[in-house]
Amino acid sequence: MAGPEIEHLMQMLARLPGLGPRSARRAALYLIKRRESALEPLATALALVAERVRPCPRCGNFDTASPCSLCADPRRDDAVICVVEDVDDLWALERTRAFSGRYHVLGGLLSALDGIGPEDLHLPRLLERAAQPAVQEVILALPATIEGQTTAHYIADRLKAAETPEHPLRISGLAHGVPVGGELDYLDDGTLSQALRARRPV
Ligand code: ZN
């Protein structure tokens, strides 16, 4: 139907989340028709991101700076670390402007079904960070799914086991408002910031 280059572009687009073969064909044609206004700016943006964006060695956020701008920002509160499943949840929380502490991206959730164990998540770095004297609270902002809650309990246990009398830690989870089975990224900003403000101890 189309040449191999266009065919390849459509196959690459069809692999993107939310796109199937049909929308990939439409997107490819859209780009090809709009070389200057869409295709070339997109190619430039992709090349820049591929070249410059890396995961932050401290929190796991994506940024061009290392450590990322959130870790480097001196106005943010070192006393609170908010643990999230992935970067889209970090973005969702940042959009609410309800949180001004630091983040930690786990990079997934424990799942017996998918064979994801503690060693597959960014846990050692979290335990290291939580042991720093400045840290007073860890918020487990994980989804209200079985995997999310299993992961939250596992992390809470590990944090409590590492706690010392000289350095007690408050461990909390998001409050109601997070629907059961709910992913953070799908919540509206008001619901998410309310769930964060009304967080409860784990
Ligand atoms: Zn960071």
C-alpha cells in the first residue's frame, strides 16, 4: 500500500499507547501532509528528548537535568517523600500543586501474577533516602488496586523495620477519594489533592 518507510512509521506509531493500526495510519498521513507545521517539529522534539532526557538518579523522574529539577529545587521540603508507581503519577500530583516535598518513583508495583518482585523496583534507593535524618514522613501514594496496596504494605513493613528510636518515620497513604482499582493519573486534580491532604497513617 505505502512505501517501506511510511509502512515502518505507521508500525512505530501503532505501538504507542492508545493508538491502534487505524489511528496510526491517520496520524502518519496527518504528519506527512504537514511537513513544516507538524512532521519536522515532531522529529526535532523526539530527537531532543532522545538525546537529553534521562531518569533522575535520585528520584526516578525524567528530566534533562541530573538530579532533576524537583530534586534540585531548594524550596521543596526534604522532610516528606511521596512514593509513586510511575512518572505519570508524579506528574498528576504536581498538577494539583498540593504537594511540595520530594518524590520517589518505584518504577512498578509488586505483582505475583506478572512475576514482579521487590528486586525489580527502585526500593533500596528509597530505603536509603528515607534513612536520611531530614526525612520525617513517607507518603505511599500508590493506586487502590490489589498490587498497589500489597506494595504499600510491603514498603511500610520495610520502612518500619529500618526505623530507629532516634529517627522515627511517619508512614501514610492516600485517603478516600481514590476509588478502589483507581489509577492516580485518572483522578481529577481536586480529588487527588483532597486524598493527599487527608492522608492517613499506614
Ligand atoms: Zn529527581
